[in-house]
Amino acid sequence: MRILKHFSVYGNFVTSLSRYGVLFAVIALTSGCALTQLQDSLSKFDQGAHSVATSQMAFFNGVHRIECEKQFYDAAYNYSKNKNTPIDLRGKCKADQLFLSSAQIKIRQNLLDAITLYADQLQALASAGDDKNLDTNLQTTATNLNKLASQGGLSKNDISIAADVEAAVVALTNMVLDQVKKNDIKTAAKNQQDNIVKVVEALKAENKSLASGVDDYIGSIRTNLVATLSAIRDKQGPVVFFDVVGARSYLQTLSPFGSNALDDSDPSIDPLDPLSAVKQLNAALDGLVAANKVIANSDTGGIVAAVNDLVVRAQAAQAFQAAVNK
């Protein structure tokens, strides 16, 4: 009887162990699924950040091109009205008369690099391996950018870069350079939330300012074109038709993203209205901030939804560019 009793206890123990084993397996499987889902979300977050950065740089370069075109247009307009006014058909635009020079665009690339490097690092923290650092090239990029910002190189070369924005760049790149293994992704995202907000808000404010300035430029050119076409029509009659066609083609090139004749099926997209570009772009930047905030404070399910929203916004900004440029 004693032996049978021992076998009974042993049997109960085995049964319990078996049940716990199933439970442990379920927990492990669930944790594995959650980790895989998190890795996938952070990969999409990284892609979304890079997409937003690409759209932002396209906008900056588009604004720069229009500003340079405005300088040449003014010179051409003055030449057409005064025979004593010279015209240089190969003349370069004057950087000191621009809202955004080539040198300033490079600095803004640095701001965006800080964000994308951060997103790259966040994705690396979710990797399955022991090495949570970025590859050598990205580490070098982060090192150089961190050194430049730490020494005040951004604000020194462009007084429009605020001190807190430059400090945010330092903090974002410090995270990349931190060799300590970081397992807490939420803490990393939470620590950088304010820094991302500072950089993004600076970009959004400048986007609106640039769009307003470029919109004024386009409006001025359009007004002068109509006045010139009227004068040609009064002197040459129907021949002005060809000038009208040429003027329209020229005006269509004055978009931050290029030129294209779009229909009116989507009133939110107007290739001649820089504010349309900024609306799409700033929404994507907001999505970046929102996604990082959720990563810092939410569970995996919430992160999935926030990151998917970022991807949608980033794709909308890129779709605008594609529609205008096709």
C-alpha cells in the first residue's frame, strides 16, 4: 500500500508537471509571437521614419528649386520690360536671397538623419541577437553627427536652428552611440520622445513658413505671366495662344515636387499649391511622433496600430509626390 501511495503521489506530480509544461509552452509561444510582432512593428516604424525623411528632403529641394527659379524669372521679366537690363541665362541663384540655401538643406538632412538613426537603433534593440548596435557605417554617421551637433556646428552654420533642437540631435545620436546593451525598448522610446518632438515641431513650423513663402512666389509669377500675356495678345492677337500654352507649362513646373496636370477628383492635391504638400508632409511627421509615443507607453497591440498609421501617412506623402511627378 505504501508503494502504491508513492506511485500515486508520483503520478500526480507528473500530471501536474505535464500541465505546467503545456502552460510554459503556451507562455513561451505567446511571448515569441509578441516578440516577433514587436520586431515587425519596429521594422515598419524604421521604414516609416525613412519614408518621411525622404519626403521631407524632396520638399526642401523643391522649395529651393522654386526659389532659384523665382530669381531667374524676375531677371527675365525685368529684361523683357527694359532693353537696358542684362540677362544671364546661365546665372546661378544667390544664396543670400533664399529662404533655403543648399548649405541649409544639408543641415536639415542632419536633423532627419538623427531621427532615422534613432529609428534604426530602435529596430536593432528588438533584434533577436546579442548585438544591439548598428553597423559600422551607421555608427560612423552617428559619431560624426553627434560631434558636429555637440560642438554647435548646426546652429553655427544656420542661426535658424534652435539650441534645443541641436541638443535633441545630440541626445538622439547619443542613444545610437551607447554601447550598453539595452533591452527595454519602451524606456528607450520614452527617453527620446521629447527630443523627437523638438525636431519634428521645428520641421513642421518651417514647412509651413516655406510653403507660404513659395506660394507667394508662385502667385507673383502667375500674376506677371497673365499681365505679359495680355500685352502680347493686345499686340499680336491670336498668336498669343502659343505663349499661353508655354506659360501654363512653365507654371506647372513651379511645384515643390515637380509638375503634372492633375484633375480635380481630389481637391486636397494641388501641384501648384505648396500648402497641399505641407499638409501631407506634416501629417506624416505627426504620425512619427505619435507612433514613438505609443511605443514608449503601450502594449504590442497598440504599437501595431500606431505604426500602421505612420506607414499610411508616410505613404500618403509619397503618393502626393508620385502623383505630381508622374
